[in-house]
Amino acid sequence: MENIGLITFSTTLDNYGQVLQALATKDYLQERGHRVFLMREKEDCLLDMFSLSIRMFVKRFIYFFTRSNSIKQSIKAQENYVHWKSVYKYNEKIHPRFFEQFRTSNFEIINCCDGAIKQYRITALCAGSDQIWGGPDKYHFLQIGPNSLKRFSIAPSTGDKQLTKEGGVLVAQWLRGFSFVTVREPSGVQMCKSCGYNRAHLILDPTFLLSSNQYNSYAPSQCSDDNYIFVYLLRAQAPISLESIEEFAKKNNLAVKYVPGQGRMDEHDKIYATIPEWLSLIRDARYVITNSFHGMAFSIIFRKSFLVLPRVDETKNMNERITSLSKELGLTDRIYKDDLETILKPIDYHQAEQKIESNKKNLDDLMRENNL
């Protein structure tokens, strides 16, 4: 048995997939007999609003003298981020979803530092899933602790980011210390190859490592009314409006239960679901419509009839994770293409479930080969 430090994104207030991919990774490793600690950077290591304000002041000063367009664009992006972050925190204050309570109830959380590695006798580090490999970050590439630690990854993603030449040199050096590497999308395999690492394995998101029955243990009892469309939308712009979805639901005598994520703000009636409630809302729905990768993943896990809405704004490069998963599981017809009626067609999940089972076996084999 190893004492494993799991390093992944873990501070969200409303990103259900972020928490559940970490939970699935932790549960999977525990099933194999390991003790798992969720490792976090200390708060003073994180980018806070004060340091961001200082950066903005410096950039405005530089722009005053240079009138550089790139500096101007950077200032605008930071201003948008500050506005979103303020709204995000205010929204959580008046509509709490109790994410941190869920994490503290279901994870052993420790600081990510050499002292904690020694104190809790950590013997292995795991880079978890989500878009943690979007740049040459030492923390997410497990560059802490002694060289004797085992290091491995379970489905991290690069998002839509590309490494610089200098970043590639660093990542190439870091990957050489891994026992094995798995990534979530083909772009991750390509990133590893560009760094001279040709042994990266493509696997599914870790949420697929647990069964629907296992997730049921985290969710409340079944809802008495399943005659609704569950709608889970992130901030990214979708190719269809929520008004159109509501009209479609009304036409088909269905209710709409809508949960927003990642700071999404609008005037529609919302449910600020806890994580157990979110799981129940998907599980008990008749249909699911989402623009979220993990909304799609849990629709598949719970064998729902669903449609996933691709991004159509400046973040559309991040659609790869949706297209990659749908191709792998034979579900490309569930990506929205101007027709909501598609959601009424049943899904044959036989091929998808075979792939999911094979995916877990492949990871089991890698773990066993590396004495994990």
C-alpha cells in the first residue's frame, strides 16, 4: 500500500466536474488499497486579488507610455477576470453550494509541501485530471518532494494550451521522472511527444472509473418526479439559448431544472445544487442538455438521453475534450447540430460501456505493472 498525494484543481465553488473527477480518482486509488491525500498549495501561494491588482497597475503604467496593443488586451482580460471573480464570490455568498464542506467530508486534505510529504509519509504522487497541464507548472507536474517518490498521472488535460519552447524543455525533463503517464485527450499525447516522451497513454476521464451505483452512494434518494430536462450550463456561449430549450420542454410537456456553473449569470430560474443534489438531478432526469464535458460524462454514466452543446465563443478550442470523448464512445450524434429533437432518440450504450470497461482494465494493468 502507498500513501499517495493527489494533486489536481480542488478549490472551485461551483465546478461539479472538478470535484467529482478528484473524488473518482481518490476512490479508485483507495479501491486498490492505497491511502490518498488531496494536496493543496497554501493559500499564500495562490494568486489573490491584491497581487492581481498590483499587476494591473503596473501594466496600466506601461501602457500609458507605450500604448502597446498587447498590453491593452492583457489589461482588458484581467479586468474581465476581476469582474467575474467578484461576481463569482458574491454569488457563492448568497447562494452557497457547500463544495468545501463536501471536500472536507470526503477527502483527507493536506498542504502541498515537503513537510507534509514527510509528516504523512507520502510515497507516491499522482497528477490528477482536469486541465492541470496547460503550462509548465512545477506543482502540477509533481516537482515537489524527494526523487525517490513514485510519480504518475491519471488523465490530466492540456486544455487548449500550447507549450513554449522553453516550457517544453522543462516538461521533457519532468516527465522522465514519471513511472507512467496517462492523458485525457489526443492533444496531451501530442504534447508529450513534442517533449520527446513517446509512452503517454490515452485514457478516459477518471469519472468513468466509478459505476453509477458507486455515485449513488453520494447522492440523495430518488426523486419522485422524473418528467424534466436537466440543464447544466457553464459560462461558455452555446449555439442555442436557454429560452429555446425552455420552449422545447414546454412543447414536450417537460419541466426544466437548470443549474449554472463556472460563474454563469443570467435571469432564469436556477437551482444552486450541492454536489449530491447535482448527481441526483442528472440521475433522475428524463433528458439532459449541457455544454459541460462532465455534464456529458455523467449523462453517460447514468445512461441518460442527452445532448451536449459545443462552445461557439473564443473558448471553442476547448471543444476537443467533448469531440474526443464522443468519438471514443461512439456518441458523436449526441453533439448538438441545430435539432433538439435528437434528444428524444434513445441511446444504445452497449459500445460505450464496453469502451469504459476496457479503459479501466488498461489503467488497472498500468497500475499493476508499476506496483501500484
